[in-house]
Amino acid sequence: MSSIQLQSSSQDLQVTAQGVKVLMSLLSQDNVIYSEDCLTLNIWTKPQTGETKKAVLFWIYGGGYTSGTTDNKGYNGKYIADSEDVIVVSANYRVAIEWVRDNIAAFGGDPNRITLFGQSAGGSSVDHFSYAWTEDPIVAGFIAESGTVFTPGTPKSADSVAQTWYNITASLGCGNANSGNASGVLNCMKNLNWQTVQTASIKSQSGGLSSGFGPSVDNIVVFSDYANRSAKGNLIKRPLLIGSNNYEAGLFKVIYGLMNVTYPDAEWDFLQTSLFTCAISERALASVFNKVPTWRYRYFGNFPNLQLSTVPDSGAWHGIETSTIFGTDLDIQNVLGRTDAQEQIANYGLPNYHPLRSTLLRLAYNNQTGPNVAYPAKYDIGCVVDGPLIEAVVGLGLL
């Protein structure tokens, strides 16, 4: 395997040739065509066979809520639609799922069998939905990859997001929180071109990988008390498949290494555990507690053609699974079918998740095909779940 050697501040970082291409695809938006006319979506389908309407997979991409696009070769849904009897939809964030429910039948889709799936911020968005619309769920199931409402740092408080907003408005001469005229500040911003606003927003990130914007608490769509809501059963009780990758930190470790920023391995391990493993564990527990059909996975795929770096080994990094799911790098077969989510997964003999049983699905373990089950505790060591949810679980005798 050929590699390109780059120097970080304290160690050699050996990024593979394909790793450079993968990173450019993930991080660069130079070729993206921007437009305020963005209420568009992609729909992949093929002629219907038989009378049964197709199940629908609705994709929400990641990107820290500030980047990403449906116009991404890695998220091309044609391979799934070609090989399986499903329709794949991807949408810009401002296009609602209601539109798909109301219109997907015209494309051969079944509005009663819509499954949301997403990765990273997209996975968290899927999970936010699962708590928001309990009276009118619309969707039939959820797949959350490497993201959940329990991810530390989300959601943001309304005050912190407002402060980010006013920092940007002030930098553009439109006033701030002390101006006493919020509508005037907004109107001033509306009169600026989007390029100016985008540049100011990027500058406000202070060298970070994401901005100060993101889901903020409004107690309508986004809440501050997900543990309480879980304990009270205030969530959509539809089948959930949720999981994370074995070394999510591998992506961020390489990115920061390229910026000559290094951290001790212990800190990367803490990031892996707290942001992903433990957050996913808590969300899966909430689902099991509410007697929702639940499956939890841990993805181990570390294939040579997707390896970002050899030193350090990037492992099963954050987002590595998406190209396999979409078949945009490795063709996959028979992952999806036409039956309901709960029945379909059960058809493969995969056990429902239970925190104290060997039910954690290890996917691509040692790069093998087929799932391998393990006890969750093998990876959840160090996770501390407390508060109303764990009290409710203990009271029920689940643990």
C-alpha cells in the first residue's frame, strides 16, 4: 500500500494515498454548487414489481449540522435502489419528511413504511425526530449511526446559539444583543449576500471542526431532558437499529494530525468512549426499557481501500461504514428487504438488544462477513449512566 508521509508536531503521520482522496471527499466542499434555492431532494427508485409498494429509506447526512450535502457521490442511493426493492430519498435539511409521506406513493413508495437513517449529525437528527413527534410519528423505524440525543455537547442551549448569532451579526455591522431591535438585526442580515454571511460564520468557528450553531432547545423539536423523557416513555416506540464504529476517533486523530495538533491516546480513548460508545449505550437502554424492538451494533470494518492512515492506524473511523451501506465503494447484497423493519432484522436471526446479554452485533469483526455477537460490557466499561432513566430501569428490574 502506497502512503504519503506528513509531519505532525510530535510524531510521523502516515496518511495513505487513498486516505487523502477520502479526506478530500469528506471535508472539501469546493465543488459544491451553493444556492438559496435549496428545497430539493433526491429520489432513487426503479419500476415496481408486483402490487406491493416499496419501503422507503430516508437518508440524513452528517457534517456537524453545518456542512454536508445531498450532492455527494458517497451518498448515491442508486446502488441500494438497484439491488433492493426499496426507494432511497436524501434531502437537504430544510425539506420535511411530511413531503415524502404525502408524495412518495407517486414514485411507487409506501408512506407507511418510511425508515429514517442517518450518520453522525444525521444520526442525531434521526434520534431527535424519535423524541419529537410522538403523537404523529409518520415513520416506521429508525437507524442511527454514530449519533444520538445523548451525545455530549448536544443539544445546545438557546442562549449559546443566540450568542454565536450575535457575534456574527456584530462582525457584519448589523448590531448585537444590546441593539434592542432583534428584527432590525435580522432584516440587516437578510439584506447581505449569502457569501458574506457564510464567510463570517466560518470565521466564527475559531479553528474548530464545527460552528456554534446546531440543534438548540425549544421544547418542541429539541429537548433538554431526554433521560426524563425516556424514563416516562415519551418517545416514538418504533424499531430502532443504533450503533457506532470501533474507533470513531480515528478520523479526528488524522484530521488534527494534519493540522499538527496532537493529543495523548488517553484523550482520544475518552472521546471514543464518551461521545460514541456510552451515548449509544444509553440510547439503546432507553429503547429497551420502553420495550421497543432494538438492535445495537458495533462496526469493525477496517478494509485497506478505506484506511486513512497506517501510523497511527485509523481503524474503523467515524463514517467509514457509509460507503459500504450505499455500495459506493464496496458492493453489498441483501442488506435490506421488503418486509417491516422488525420482521426483516429478525429474519436474519439477529437477537434483540439486551444490556446484560450477548446481543451486541459486531459487524465486519476481523473484516469477516456476517455478524458476531458479544456482551455489551466488553465495550461499555467506563460508561456511567445515572439519573432518572437508570433509576427507572433498576426499579423495573431490568438490570
